[in-house]
Amino acid sequence: MAYPKAVLAQPVSASLEFASHDALIIISDDFSQLPNNSLRDAVLAQSKVDSRIGKQVILLVIENKRVVLAPTGPLNRDYDDVRRYFDAAKLAINEAKASGSINPVLFLPNLNGDSRYQHALEVAYLGACQALWQPLEAREFHGEGIEPITSIGLVGASEQTIKAVNAIAAGQYAARDLCGTEPERMAPPRFADYCVDLFKGSNIAVDVIDDIAAIDKNYPMLSTVARASYAVERHHPRVVKLEYVPEGEITRTLMFVGKGLVYDTGGADLKVGGYMAGMSRDKGGAASVAGFMKAVADYQPKGVKVVSYLAVVRNSIGSDCFVPDEIITSREGIRVRIGNTDAEGRLAMGDLLSEMKDLAKTEVNPTLFTVATLTGHAARAMGPYGAYVENGPARSAGVSRQIADLGDLWADGAEVSRSRREDYDFIKPRTLADDVLSSNNAASAVTARGHQFPMAFMAIVGGLDKHGNDSAQPLPYVHMDIAGSGVEGGDWQHGKPTAASVTSLFARYCL
């Protein structure tokens, strides 16, 4: 892992003499109020001849040291949030990198006392890491030297904070690699290999299912999606199972299914008009789940058991591809009529969710999640935020609200969506030949409730519709659609992956 490690940094001294850091990055909304007198005076003197100070990121040389000033902009308005620090840090670290710095230090003086900014230092570090990540293929071609910054000092951090943010950064780094790598370099077998290597020597148990006959038998919906890829051995599907068991007593169990579509052509409902570009990132859900597991592995939280299943598959086009109108019998015995082959992610995850549900019945205080770059509707409806759709037990327990509220404090925002009766009505069977419809045949972005009704489908094919609040054994379940938040700027072809949901899940369940 080449991400820049967070390290403890001493307070800013009057002489600015840092023994182990070669640049000071100051992030603030007001540089006229710096607590260090000599530094404040130097900045004020510079501001008299450079009106850019306080308006944009700028590099100064003070006492022969690099000093990068990164303004946050306003912090006091109702709609301001901690991303002001995240965004400022991204710009600042690039400026420091361009100047030749390899081990800068972050300093957030006069930190705003509003509770919205209680994790601003940690968020600034994570913003810097986001800016510095370079794609796996680029590192393999150019060498690790394209990520020259090796450590980032955090002024005012505690040892526990350093441990936590390093775990998050390691998880985000892995998630970006898995999501952002092109479809041949991260074809299903190589995605699985990356996971095996990622957790080698850790306390995460890894099991990779690569036998096609076993996948056909146990995961018939995933098998259906993968069918056209069977003609190409390097595209064969994988099911990756990860498990973390903490030392001591277990008080809760987190159970994840991640969508790992390494490439989505749309299948028979082929993506045309340029809409296929970027579909190598349709594995962002599985990537984020694997990244969260990496953060868990490094932090080793007490009391929390985590089980994750990753559906790693390619939705190819070919003579053996599945088509609309087919009826597939799922692991639960549910007869699924295919409405659109481009709605493949819910099929790939459904049987794994069914298996996870069966496992959950014997686990301690379980909560189930599906994490996926599932629908264009989520991006259209929520913009750059995740969309969390929850069942009755999860809503009663406030699962999504708690994660989303913490996400606001950690620059990992999401919106909470409701699951309603219209979602179940939308996918009800039209004939006695089938039990459920996978989707309509229009794009989700132009379909009313296009990101909510897929959760209803997964609840049915996963058997969770029988574990609502009215059942003998309610099981909380949240579907996390990160199609809007998974890459920067909504640019699925070129935007950097964000590792969406890793930080908020970690903040909720590990801290």
C-alpha cells in the first residue's frame, strides 16, 4: 500500500523548524488570525502584495520553508459542511507535491467550533489521500514514484486518531484500485487475486469460489448474468467471501453483499450512444466493501464481526447472453422474469443475499447491506450522494440515518430513501409463470422510484421480505446505491473513484 501514512506532528513552533517535514499546509477560513505570531506576521506581509491569499491555494516560502495556504471559504452558512476542508486539502496537497514536497504536515488553526467540523483534521488528511491516489495501471507502468508523498503529519492528532485514519486510508486506497482499474487488468479472476493479496497475513479469512459448476448450482442468477462470459476463460466469474471475527465477545454482525460488475456492456440490452464508457467502474460496490474490510483488518475493532460476499462478474454480450423475457429460478426458488439485461447488478447480488440471510439467522445482532453502483436514477435523484434504501427493521433501528449523519461529519454524504408499497407493486408478476419482475425496460434514470424499487426486488429474491417487522425474526437490511457518489464529478469514465461508504461505515461501526 503506497498511500501516504498519517503521522503525529508537533505543534507549529515559532521558527517553523520541522525536523521531519518539508512543507507546512495551513487550512483555514481566516489567515489573519494564526496563533503563531511570526507566521501570522509573515502571511500578513505577503497579503499586502498578493491579493490571492485567502482566495485560492498559494505557496509561500517563509524562513526557507514551504508554506501552503489553503482557504476553506465560508464555514458558517447552513449548507456549509466539512467538505470545505476535504476540498481545500485536495488542492493544497497537489500544490505541495508540485513544489517537491514528499512529507508535508497539515495544520488547521482556529478550527471552527461547530460540531460539523469536529473531524476536520481527519477529513483533510483523507482529502489529501484522495488527491494523491494514482490508478493501479499507472503505478504499474510508471512505477510507484508517481505517488511521491510518503507521509503526512497531522498537527493536533492523537495516536488513536492516527490509527483510525490510516486504517480508513488503507481501505479507501484498495477500494479505489478495485473500482478504478480497467476491465482486463481487473477481470474477475484478477479482482479475486487482488483481494487474496490484500488480506494476506491479516485476520481476514478469504474464500474464492471459482468453480463454474458450483456457481451455476448455488447462484443461478449470478450465473445467468455471467453466462456470456463463459466463452472467455479470463472473464469467468468469481465469488469472493471475506470474514473478520474479532477477539472476545461479539456484540453485532455486519453482513455485506457487494456488486462487482467488472464490466457492464448492458448485455442484450446493449449500452449504446457512448453510454458503455466507464462501465469498468460498475464494480464500485464490491470495491467499497473490500475496502471497508481492509480498514477493519487494519483497525481490528472489538465486538464487531464482519462478513462480506462479493459478486465479481462480467456482463458480456454474445451468442449465449441472457435476454429479456427469460424466467430464472433463484436460490430462494423465486421465479424471476428478466425485464432488462442491463439491470444485472440486482441479479448478481440476489442469490448471495439469500445465502447471507440464511447465515444471518444464527448470527449475533445482524444487519445486512447490499452496496452497489446500481442505478442511474440514484445519481439523477441524489446527485453526488449515496442513496440508502432500508427495510422496516432497519428503519425502526435508524440504521441508515445513523450512517448518513456520521457521513456528513466525515465527508461521505448520503441521503436516506424510503421503501414503499409502490416499489413492490412495480415488480409484481404479470402472469402465473413468474413470481417477480427484475425491472422494467426503460432506463432507471427516467423511471419513477428507479433506485427504490430494486431494493424491493432484492428483498424478495433474498428472502428478506419474510423478515420484516411483522415476522418472528426481523432482519435489518439496507441497500446502499452509490452510483452518484462512487466517482468524482459523476464522471464514470475518467473521475477518480471515491471509495464511497467506506468512511461512514467505519465511523459508525468501528470508532
